[in-house]
Amino acid sequence: MSPRKRSTKSTRAPRKHSSTVKESKASGKERASAVETPTENLVCVAFSDIATGDDLCVQLGFYGFRTVLATDEAQLLRAVTSAVRVVLVVELSALDNGIFETSAIRELQKGKERPVRLVVVSQDDGFDLRLRAVRAGADAFFPIPIEIARVSDKIDSLFGQNALDPFHVLIVGDNPEEISNYALMLQQEGMLTSVVSDPRHLLSVMIESKPELILMDLQMAEWSGVELTQVIRQLDAFIGIPIIFIADDSAGLETRLQAIELGGDEFVNRPVIRRYLGELMKLRAARSRTMRFFMERDSLTGLLNHSNLREKLAAEMRRAERIGNELCFCMIDIDHFKQVNDTYGHLTGDRVLKSLSRLLQDRLRKTDVVGRYGGEEFGVILFDTTLAHAERIMNEIRESFAHVRQQAQDKEFFVTFSCGIASYPTFSLVNELNEAADRAMYEAKQRGRNLVCTI
């Protein structure tokens, strides 16, 4: 931990797993005019003070945002018209004081397919200031000093980055035409589908596709839905997946009760009504996803917990073996974390943990896996990644994290981490790979911390 110090120990590596971020120390005019080609998402920082605004751009850049600084209305207009989605972060004192008129911000909304979202920051806090922000059209208000991780979370939500991924439904039946019809119904409701018309392939498809919900024909010629449900429930990994049966009126009360007793959850009667089926599947899948989240995730960071991270590592190693890919496992430990807790308190320590988890999620691919290994330790699985590439990626993230300003009431400080990386197939067993990454991390600690070491 280094109060008001920004330390790095290696040459800055290319930002490989993240979006391009402009971090030049140029003037506000140069920064605004540099955004010429249309981009999808843009954070426009509108501050009257160039140094403060530019520093906020850099801090947001560490979380993977494309940023631009505007110090007058002309620059603001150029920046906003250069992107599809825009979040404007504006200093409250700059509103209606001749620098950024509220009416000018409203004018920006005209002609844009998506509205410009407004986040207001202020040196002071209070009801009147917050009301003023609301009347200016603000979606959020943050007092200075700004907690960058909280602002980043809000910007993500305004961009729609936190929107739920489509639900994935597995449809099982022995009539290919019928199950294809159900798949089309659910796809039209925005869901992803997989189909199994030969139940002998059921388990392999489930392992590969990882469905959140199963829609199954109760009455098949060679198999029964109840039998297949019992097979599914034999595997611990599939115990919690809801199973919805499609049944005819000929399936009586006793049959239905038996199906529920042996692992089923609900019934849909033929003929199937698309809207009813779609809404039922969404509700069931949402509940299943929520329950699974709390079972599999660390409550503080929202990352995979220790046991599920280990399970995911084993599964990814099997996948790498099957298709002949490389894989890297990274162990991360926050340096001097006990000192952070002792100096600033455990609530501040929790915010540091969340800021690192947020940074890892933002800077890595969706296909990469991040988990909280325990305490101040994190684990990262990089699929189809060489050891040298993984080292560059983690060094990039390490350097960015060392520059993220942490807040403890009116105090600011900076934190670093040490990282160890090991690769498959050099280490071909889960325990071997895990222990090798741990040894590499320990070496980084021994060599002075704030380092990435490979083995």
C-alpha cells in the first residue's frame, strides 16, 4: 500500500484483452477533437478544470471505458455526436454558469437514437444540490472525492452493459419437428435453445451447453420424461436445473405427482401457447439464475467462489485437452492487504477487493473466468492463451490497478497486487496447475511485490 504514490515496476504492455482507451495528457480541445470516427460507447467528461477532468478520464480509462474530455459546449457537442451511446459526466458547478448550460445538454438529445445519460459530480453534497441535479436530468449524483468503482458500475448500467444474457433452454423430445417448433417459439421470446431428439446424447449435451432450464416431453415412445429426469438428477451438477414437462391431458394426476416427486418442477399442457410458454420459461430461468448466483458466487465481489472456481478450472482443462488448446491459470494476491484493513478499516478493505474484481471483469474477455480464491486472493482462467500472452495481459492489469485511486473518507491511497501464472499442458493436473501458479505468486512476493511471475 502506498499513500498518494503511483508505482510500477515493468514496461507497460499492450492492452490486449480490453477496449481501446485514450489516455493522452492532451488539452481538452485536443482530446475532444481526437474522437472523429463513430464509436459505440463513449464517456464524455465535461469539466471546467482541465487537470481534474483529465485525471477522471484516466481513472475511468483503467476500467476500460473510452473517454473524452470537453471543457466547453463546442467540444461537448463534437464529442457527443461521435458515439452511438454517450454517458456525460459533468461537474455540477459547471452547469448553468456559462460553461455548460442545461438547455445545451437537452439540445444534445435531439437527433440521437439513444438519449445522452447524465451523471453529475459535485464538490459538495446535500438535498438542494441533488435536487438541482435531478432537475438537470441527472441519472446519478456522486460527491467528490469520487469512488471510481461505484461510478464505473453506474456507467455500465447506463450503457446497458449489465443487461442479462439470454436464458439458455434445453429442449428434449423424440419428435424433431415438435421440439424444433418449441425452439423457434422460445427464440422468438429472446432465449437461446439447444435440442436433443435422441436422449442417449442428453448428458453430453448438458455438460457442453450448460442449460439453465429444461423443457422435456413427458411422454415419448422409447423413454419417459420421468426416467430421463431421474438420470439427470443422479448428477450433482444438474440437481438444481428446473425441468418443465410438456404433457397431454392423458397424463393424469398420479403421473404428474410422480413426475414432480422424482425431480420435475412444472407442467405445460398441449396445445402449447407461445406467450404462456415464453413467460413461464423466463420466470423459471430467472429464479434459477438468481439461486445459482448466490450458490456459486462470492457475496462481496460477485465472482465465482473458491469451490466453483476450482470446478471451472477442471472443466476448462478438460475442454483444453479435448480440442488441443493452451490454458493459463493466474493467482493474484493484493499486496499488504492487512495493512489496508488495519489502517483504513475493513469496509475500505472490502471496497479495494471490489475495485480489483471490477477491474478484472472489465479488462478480461467474457470467455475468461475470474473467481475469488479466498481472502485477498483471486484466480483467473485464461483459455486459449499462451504463457507469454497471459503475462502481458496480467502485467497490463497490474499496472492499471496500481494507478486506481482508492478512497477512505477524505484520504486517498494506492494498492498493488502480485501475480503468479502457470500453464496447461505444462502442468496437466488441476492441483499441479493450481500449486504452480501459487508458487509463482509467492516468488513475486519474495521479489518485492507488485510483479507478475511465470513458472
